[in-house]
Amino acid sequence: MSKSFLDTKDLTAAFSDAGRSLLPLLIEHLPIAVALVDNDMRYLVANPRWYQDYGLPDESIIGRSHFDVFEDYSDYWRNIHGRCLAGETLRKDEERYVMADGRVIWVQWDLIPWRQQDGSVAGIMMFTRIITEQVEARQALEKQRGLIDIVLETIDDGIVTCNADGKLGLFNRATREFHGLGPEAVGPDDWAELYSLFQADGQTPMAPDDVPLARAARGEIVKDAEMVIAPLGKPPRFLLADARPLQGPDGSNLGAVAVMHDQSDLRRREAALRLEATRLRNAERVGRTGSWEWDAKTDKVHWSEGAKRILGLPAEKGMDFDQTLLLVHPDDRQGVGDFLRDALENKDSYVHEWRGMRPDGTVHDVRSRGEVVRNEAGQGVMIIGTLLDITEFNEIGRSLAVKAEQLSRAELIGRSGTWERDLSSGLSSWSEGMAALLGVSLDPTEMARVQPGDFLHPDDRDATVSIISEASETGNNFEADCRIIRSDGEVRYVQLRGGFILDTAGKPAKLAGAMHDVTALKQHETALQALTERYQLASEVSKTATWELWPEERRILSDENLPRLFGATVASDEFDNWLGRVDPEGQQAVDQQLEDVVTGKVDTLDLTVSARRVDGSKIWLAPFGRAMRGEDSLRIVGTVRDVTQEVVAQKQLERQQRELAEYAAELQRSNADLEQFAYVSSHDLRAPLRGIDSLASWIEEDLGDTLHGEPAKNLALLRSRVKRLEDLLDALLQYSRAGRKLNEATVVDTDAILHETIDLLGLKKGFVVEVNGPIPAVHADPVALRIVFTNLIGNAIKHHDGESGLVSISATDDDHMATFRIVDDGPGIPAVFHSRVFEMFRTLKPRDELEASGMGLAIVKKTVERNGGSIVIEELSQPRGTVFVFTWPKHETRSKQEEIQ
Amino acid sequence: MGANVTFLAVDDDEIDLMALKRAFRAADMANPLISAGDGQEALELLRAGKVDKPFIVLLDINMPRMNGFEFLDEIRADPELLRSVVFILTTSRSERDVIRAYDHHVAGYIVKSNATQTTKDLATMLDSYRRLVELPTER
């Protein structure tokens, strides 16, 4: 365009062809300033823009010299114009120009010489364009670019670019530092290795394809890719990389840019923070503490993990104040709410204890400490607090109180006390038990007045004090047995134990000790000693040794009585030494029982064995022991007693019993023989007797009336003697049968039997038998009972010396026996005969005077006794009358044993 | 009938036999009375056919050689003699003896106590018995 415009020929043609009138119009409206001067620099043409751009006055400058118009025309411009007038075309893209009013503008100018037809330079065509704005904009941009460069060089993030061919471009300072290298002329495939890129773990080398810049170069947008740069000899850096492809406005591929953010410090800080948080959590957990915040404005409550643990809160849970209060024990809830609200308003800090109740219902004690945060207006806006679970402390406190109480009680019960004496101040403090021991009060003033030493018994004082002072020198604990005199004057035996508590310098600072009343123990000791002596004596006298046996080791420990039993002088703990003295059979028995104990079959050892003493004499020993089973040990503890005398006595007794049994059998045989004899003899004797009687009666019959006088009387006597002998034989037979079981014994109506017997007796005239009161039933064979009554009542009447008489019968009874009394008013039996009347064939009068066998009472006695009763004649004060008293069992009394016998 | 019943008295006591004879006489009993001193002799007489049938045995218990029970054992075991009518005539009042006698199927057990009177009663009883009671007679 400018070419054709500047062609003079064309210009001429334009002027000539398109009309000269249009050209000025064109020039006038050109957006650039245009002027034409001649070779004298006088203006030929200047368009309005020229005027406007250079701030020229309104009057025309045509015809005026350029030097006039621009007063400060400089040599710079004279030179330039001269060169142009000399035919040179000149151009400057940016020319700084100071206006007349001092404004600086930037101008782009073109100076072109115009020539005449002959080619000589006729003047200059001047074109200028004000480009101040463009220049200033460019300058500002350049300034900005410099800033960006500085920024790129100074920021800590690494920025790197590559072009479409994978050539590295921008590589800022941080990047260089990261890698310890600048941009090298290597392709993307070598970046990972060259620049020491690793994956996030810092260990695994990064694959070339994974390099963020390479990925971006392939068109990918990479965000927050973790990577590690670890050049040899440098600490690894943890980086977060962003990368994106670069595109021209037309979508062309301009390469890619990557930004790497160094997170190493952040990582370290995070790790430290995590550690800190963990420590805090652990501290909270271990310390049973937690913290919390209450933002009063938002009514949000935040709990630390520890606080949640204390309160039993489940997971992350937002809470407001009122919900928080639900974690407080219902009894304390109102109080805690009021307290915190009050604290928010009126307090700066507080300490408060309350009980919490966890959602699972467990109750715990909490100490809450808090500070109130206030705004400028002094309003409480937040409470920051800590919680401490003091359940354990409280429990410990409570149990300590209980322990102290127990200790105090234990001291009193155990007759013990403790005291402490500060050596520098000389002040003592005593426990309650100590005060009770000494019989003083716990009053501090009194305690200050007296010393434990004041109570020492004068006789023991010096010894005790010297023991204590010796301990103060050696630093050892001391122990002393001594007596004290209580405030009430009573003397007690005590045991003192104590020691010195050293100060930091190692010098005794305090004397502390315990006193234990051993008076009772002393008494017990004395008693025990006496007991031990008695035991010694007793075991010696009773010939008993005590021992402890380890059967598996065959080891025995014994007192000195064991060797003594064997007549040995030396003790031995080898069991077999002692067992060897036992007879073989006994050894076997002992070993068998030991084995049974060892195998757990039995727990006791109990037998009697014979053994030889050292002097060869035979003894009998009775070892007895009980197994003591430990974890894996077994011992038997017991005694061994010399039972020789007992065994000998036992053997003698057994022999006697055997003899007795033989004797009893013999007796039984002889009794049976006797009965047989009585039976046979009564029968055999009776036969001839009957013969005699028959013969006598035949003589009487045959002689008839011719028999009289002496022969008749003798014959009568003969027959009466036969009769007496027959009666005696009958009685003898009866006696032999007495007590023999005839009928089954049952409980019988004694009263009925008695009356029956009386009826059968056929009483003599003038005699009365009366039965007084109730007669108890007894257990009897009715026949036996009848024999007894018949004989006793019959005797009473038969032996009565009067014309009339009275026999009275009465009875009493207890649970087992009935007692019968048969009382008569006859002549009585002299006391000397009381026992003899029960003998066989015993009569007190000649038989010619009173015909009697003398067997009646013998039969009665035998019957009563065979039935388990007894009979006596009662001693009477009056001369006449006899009282027979006999007993009879009411129930079956014979044991099976007796039955068999 | 009955007039020809033979009595065999087995007793070792001669006086008892005499008493029996006196009683028979007193009761006008003409029946033959054979006596044997003990069971052995009585058994021999019976087995020898020396005692005519029908007969009644009057048997004592205590006797030498063969006593009354041993004699009873023998005749009760002997088919020829097992139906013999036997009265025990003894001094024994023993219950055991009484029971044992009846176990041997005796016709009666009579205790000789008051010698004279008993024997008289016995004779009277036996007289009535021999007249009223039918006895086995077959050979």
C-alpha cells in the first residue's frame, strides 16, 4: 500500500486521473499525520492530524519553515532531515518526543524524499503516527514480564514447561533446586531417571509415562499427583504436582507445563501434628482427661476424644448445650447447667465436680476445669474446659478412708500402734492404736508433751535406748522386746520395731516405728512352753513318738521318742533303718499302706506291728499317720505309740474271753445235763416209788381189817414218805423246767391272770387275797407268770400261822418294768434267811410239821430271773409279815444275741 | 365179740404188770394178758405169732433195749403190724412224749400216777373198750 502511495507517478496519476479535488480530502482524513515539505523545509501540505498530533496553532503552517513551527528543532532532527533531503528514506518505529508543553509522546515516523521529474530531491514526505499508548502498553507488559520472571525465580513451587516436541523450556529456580539440574536436552522418556523421580512412597522409581509433565504433554490434565524427587545425596522431597497441556488460541499443541509443590515441610509438620494429636489422645486416655469447648453463640459443643471417652459418647456427634447436659447424672444435671451458665456470665475460670452418667448407665465422677472467653464487650462467648475422670481417685480416696479406718481398728484389735518422731522438732505423732496402747489421749498438746520413751519400763529403758541409738548410727532398723508402763500403771510386754527415715542429705530426719502389745503372746508363750513340757512328758510316758515321713524319699523326721521306743541311742532319718526292726509281716503291711497313700488310694496310715528293740525284746508299735498332700510333694505326719502293754493285755483278754466262752458252753452243757438228769431221775425215781406205793396199798388191801396197830401206822408212814418223795420229785422236775420256754410270750392281761390264779388256789377259810389298784400288763408267758403268783400267794397262805390272814397284791410300773408287791401278815421270814429261802429244797420248818418241798421260791426266782426280772424280800421294821417284791418286763427284752445264746 | 381180745403189756416194771393183773382181776376181765419186758421182746412175740389176734398193746415208754417209741417205729413200719392198737401207759408227763406218741397213732396216752386208782380206772376203761371197739382181725 505504502509503495503505491509513495510512487510519485502513481500519485501524479491519482491526482490527474481521480480528480485532483479528491486527493486533499483523502489526505485530510488520513488517520496518521502527514506533511510535505520542500527542500527548504517549508510546508507544502499538512493534514489536520498533523496539527492535532503536534498541538500546533490553528493558523496555517503552509509556507512556513519547519524550523519555525517546531521551535526546539534539534540537531538530531536537522541531521535526519538532511539525510532524507540527501535522498535517504528513513524510518523509526518508536521515537520518544517531548512536546512543547513537556508531554512525552511516542511516535512512529517515516521520512521519504520526493523528487522532481529529473529525479532531484524536491522535498520530504513526512508520515507520523502517535503510538504512545502502544509503547506504554508494551513497556508495562515488559515490566510485568520481568516481574513474572522474578516471581518464577523466587517462588518455592517448581515450574517447568516443555514444548510440543518434548523439549524442556521453562525450568525455574525451584525446579533446578529440586533436581539439582537445569533443563537438559533429553526427551520425556529420560526425565524420570535423569531427574530422580519416584512414586509417593519415595522408593519406587517413577515410570517415564507417569511423569506429570509427560502426561500433560500427552494431553492429560494432572491434578495433585504425589511424587518424590530424591537426587543422590539430597533429602527426598515430597511433591504434589499439577500439570496441564498448553494450547495455542487455535488449539495447536504448545507443549505442557507442570507445577510442583514441595510438601516436605508440610508432611513433616503434619506428621508432627499427628504425633502431637496422638500424644494428646494418649495423654487424655491415660490421664482420664478430655477437653471441650462450648461456643455460646452457636451453642455448639465440641468434645475431644478423651472427653468423649469419659462421657461415654459414641462417635462424632454434634451437640448443643442442653444435649450435653444429658451426659450429667440426673441428680446433678440441673446444678451443672446452672453452674456453667453462671460461669459464662460471671466467672473467668472455675473448677467444678459432678457425676456423669454414660449412655450405658454407668456413673462416674468428673472434675471439670474451665476458662471463659470473653469478647471486647466483656460478654462470655465461649467456655474452654477440661474434664478429668476422678472416679478412681474418689474410689481410692474412699478406700483409703476405709483402709485408714480399718488400720485404726486393726491396730486397736491387734493391740498395735505406730508413731513417728521428727528429730529436729522433737514432735511426735501417734496413731490411735498407739494412744490406746499407752493409755493416753490423741490430744495434740498431750502428744507434744510426752515421748514414747517416757513409757518404757525403768528396767528395760537403758537396753532399749541403746538399741535405738545404735540403729541411729548404723542406719539399720531396730527391734526390741521390752516392757512399758501404761499411764494407768499397768505393765505390758511390747515389741518395738522401727527405723530412721533419712533426709536428702542422708541424715536421720525422723524416727518411725510400730509398737505391738505381746503381753498375751508372752502369756501364751509361757503356756505353750508348759504345754510343750507336758506334751514331752506325756509322749514319753505314753511312749508315743511323733514323726514326719516322706514316703517317696523314705526319709523320716521324728522327735527323740522314736529312738527311745526302740531303745536306740542314735536318731536316724532313714526310714528303712527303723522299718528294718519291724517283723517281716509288719514291714510288708507298712509298705503296702505307704503305697496306698502314695497312690492316693487312702489318706491314713493305721496299723499295729511287732518289732524288736535294740536289746532284742519284742514290742508292739502302732504307727498312725495322715497324708499331707502338697503341690507335688507328699508327706505323712503322725505318731507311733508303744502298744506292747495293750497288745499283751488284749491278747490276754482274748484268751480269757475264749476261756469264758468255753466255760459258758461247758456251763450250758452241764445245765442241759442237769435238766436231763432232773428229768430222767424224776422219772426213773418215780417208777420204783410208785412200785413201793402200789405194794404198800396192796398189802393194805390184802390184809384188810386184820391190819391195825403199829404195822398199820408204819404202813401209813411208809406211804406218806412215798408221797413226800413224789412231791419232791415233782418239784424238782418243775424246777428243771422253770423258765424254759413253753408258750410264746405276749403282752398279757396280768390282772386277769392274777384273779384266775387266786380262784384256782382254793383259799382256806378265813384267808383273803386282795388285789389293790390297777395291775399293769406285762410281756410274759402266762404259764410262767401263773407259776410265780401261785407259789408266792400259796406260800403266804401255807406258811401263815393264824386262823385268818390277808394277802394283798399291788403293782407299779415305769416304761420298762412292772413291780409287784405281795404282802402277807404271816409270821414273816427272819432277815438272815432272806436270800437263803430262794435256794433249792430250802424249808424253814421241818417237813413233818409243814409238808413242803422247799422248791417253791427256787422255782419262782428261776422263773422271774429267766424272764428278765428280779425278786427280793423287802426288809421290814415290824416283826411280822413278809413282802415279796418282784419285777417283770413290760416289753420284749431279750436281744437277738440272747435269743441265740 | 371182744371177749377174745388179747392184751400185750410191754413194761420192764414187774409191779406195774402185777398192778395190771390185779386190776383185770378186780374188773372180772378174763382176757389173756401176755407180758413182755421191753420192746424187743414184745416185737419178737408178735412176729412169732405168740399173741393171738385181735390184740391190744399196753406200752411203757422207758424200757431197756428197745423203748416204746422205737417199738412203735418198728410196728408202724411193719405191714403185718402197722394196724396194731396201742395204748401208752407211762409215768412220763412230758408234753413232748405225748405228742410224739400220738404222732405214732396210739389209741391213748395214759399216765400212771396214783398207782392203784389209775390202774383200776384203766382196767375199767379197757374192759369197756374191748367190748365196744371193733378191732382188725385179719390174719
